[in-house]
Amino acid sequence: MDIFMHNIDFSATQQDTILVLAKELHRPIFSPDDPLNFQVRLFQPGRRGTWKRNNGSGLLTLPSEEVGESFLQMYGGDVPQISVMLRTKQVKFRKSTRPQVSGATIYKICHSPYIDP
């Protein structure tokens, strides 16, 4: 499942984002046995030569709808139960309106061995 992320600090890198999200997604509620894999993609700024590392938004891809819905119940919406701070900003999450995630991406997330970020 894809989750749209916005309000990301412009100076945050993909690795910064992965590390912050790993602390949340590797909690027992989401991955009771082994840490789950996920994918992060930050959208690039439109103009070249800008100091920004991202345009303030991106996608979080989770291995299933079930995990995605649980994540959104806790971290999504206008007033989330739990906040995710990335550098100086509180990241906002909502279900992506983009077409369904490709089967190859989900297969990779579900079947690749876990590598600690």
C-alpha cells in the first residue's frame, strides 16, 4: 500500500526519512516477529540548482493494505494519535490516490531479507 507523505523538511534526505520511519514501523504492533521492509521515495524539487533535497512530499510503500491501514489509524489524518517528527517538521500521512502499487514492488518488499537501515 502506498501512503502519501507531505510536510517533509526540505533538507531531509531519503536516508533520514527511512531512519525516522523505521523507529515507528519496527514497533511490535506492525512487525511482531521480524522487522518489516518498506520503501521510501522522496519527490525531487522541480528546478535544478535548488538547495532543497526534496519538494516536501514523497511516498511510503508498505507490504500490505492491513499494515497500511493500521499505520494510517495511528499516524494519519489532520490530528494523528502519534506524530512523526523529521528534523523540524511533523510529517503528515494519508492514503495515496496513485494507482495500486505494482506486484513486483510488493514482492520485493515482502520477500527481500531485512537489512537494518
